[in-house]
Amino acid sequence: MEFGLIITIFLIGFIGSYISGMLGIGGSIIKYPMLLYIPPLVGFTAFTAHEVSGISAVQVFFATIGGVWAYRKGGFLNKTLIIYMGVSILIGSFIGGYGSRFMAEDGINIVYGVLALIATVMMFVPKKGIDDKPLDEVTFNKPLAAILALIVGIGAGIVGAAGAFLLVPIMLVVLKIPTRMTIASSLAITLISSIGATIGKVTTGQVEYFPAAIMVVASLIAAPLGAMAGKKVNTKILQTVLALLILGTTIKVWMDIF
């Protein structure tokens, strides 16, 4: 592999994982298009969509490990929330992943588009007072959290995504979880949901191991740095960046459909 391509892949992994750690998402919504479009733009051979999805799946797994590790102290990880939503999204992603083979490609894209649109609307709903609550006093509706995570898991499984960009607005708007706890806990939940995707991609031979290894190294360096930055940045700024990122994803999905 050419040295220039190695540097390009590393930078894609670094930038995507930094944002992933800071905002509490797996980062594939950033890294997938970057991996697909940037290498050919700078004169290298393009990766196929299958190769990109395989590299992204492995990289999301390691980026979320790095982010969770950085958030492990300070009471940001809500273990009850992680267990309820993590188990549900894992079950849902298996159901969605299995069921997706019975759906037409257009149907899969529309499911993704609708989920992304709902997430965008939710991110722009005012979130008053959620960050005023002490982290050790946070409570939430456990059955509702489990049901919503199951639905997200099914949708995410259908489209082959980890689903964090849908989990974050649900946790902020519906469950009223404080922003920093949402970011930390969603990284842990995304880690759980990415296990199935990673195993599936590796066992079916969809992973290019050398590019994936470069992305993993970048992730393990950048995700903790992003998480540390996320602890210091004003929560309103974090919410705004997240909202714009999810809006951009939604526009891209619907443009692809039409």
C-alpha cells in the first residue's frame, strides 16, 4: 500500500474518531463517506462500498472502546441505562439484520431516511433543564428506554448502522438524560451494538485488514482525545454540532433515495 494512502486513511480515522469521542456517536456517518470519496479524490484507488462498510464496522468498535475508556471516571456512564438499551439494541440489530435480506434496497434506504428524519426533528426540539440535574440523581423510564432501543436496533440492523445518531436524540429528548451522560452512555451502547456488525463483517470476509488496522490505531489515539474535549465543551455547542451532523446525514440519505 502506498505511503500517501496510509496517511490519508489515518487522517480519515483520526478526524472521524475525534468527532465520535466528542459527540458520543460511532462515527460511521462521518467516516463512511470520507473513506468512500476521499481516496479517489486524492488520486488513489477507491474502496468498494463493501470494503468501506467492513473497515467502518471494525473501526467503530475500537473508536467506541476508546471513547468509553476516556469517560469511565466522573459518573458519566449510566450503567443501568447502558444495560437496558444495550441489550435491547443488540437484539433489535440481529432481528433487523436478518430481516433486511427480505427487503428491497429502496425499502432499506427509505427506512434509513425516515429514521434519520425523526432524529433530526428531535435534535431541534428545545431541551430545557436537562443539564441542571446532578448525574447521580438521573432517573428514566426503563421499559420505554428498552422498547425505543429495540426499535432503533431493528432499524439500524436493517441499514447496517450502529444507530447512535438515533439513540442520542432519544436519550436527550424522550428520556431526559443530561448531555454529557448521553454522550458517554451512547458510546457504550454503540459499542455493544457494533459487536454483531463487526463479527458479521469479519466472518463474511468483508474487511480489508491493513486499512482497518490503520483506522483502529487512529481511533485508539483520537477517540479518547475527542472524549476529553467533549467533557470541556459547552453542552449547547455539543448539541448544536450533533444536530447539524444528523441534519447533514438526513439530507444525504434522502438525496440518495431520490
